[in-house]
Amino acid sequence: MKILCIAENRNLRHAVEHILGKEYNLSFADNPLGITETLREQEPDIIMMNSEDFPFHWRPLLIMADLILEGGFRFILLTGKTFLIEEIFGG
């Protein structure tokens, strides 16, 4: 299973690698901008994104990934205390 983790936070990246790195094919990206080729090349099964690093980029990335990967993936949005659930539902 291929997992792409998009996060700038080094502590989070280290934790994800420690937990998932031994059992899964794990790769990282520092920035969601310009990630189109990475999605095409890696075809990840799971995309994890830290909303605190990129609060305005998760929704466009999800739409772009859905177009490129044709829905063949799961999207995990990592949230922290500053994330508002209303952002997901447009409230």
C-alpha cells in the first residue's frame, strides 16, 4: 500500500514515518503545490495531509487528486485544534 503524506511539520513527519514507515510504502511531500506529477507517478492508495500546514490547500488537492487518480484513493485530513469542522461542510 502506497501512502503519500503532505506535511511541512517535521515532528509530524517523523511520527508518521515511525508509525507507518516499516509496514507501508511511505513517501513525503513538503508542499501540495506542484504535486501533480507526484500523484501520477506514485498513484498513492492513501493521501494524508496536515491541514495546519496548508489550511487552504486541502480541498483543491482533494479535487485534483480525484481527477488524476479517478477516485482510487483514500484521503486523510490530519487536523489540529485550529481546524473548524464547518470548513468541511461549508457552514
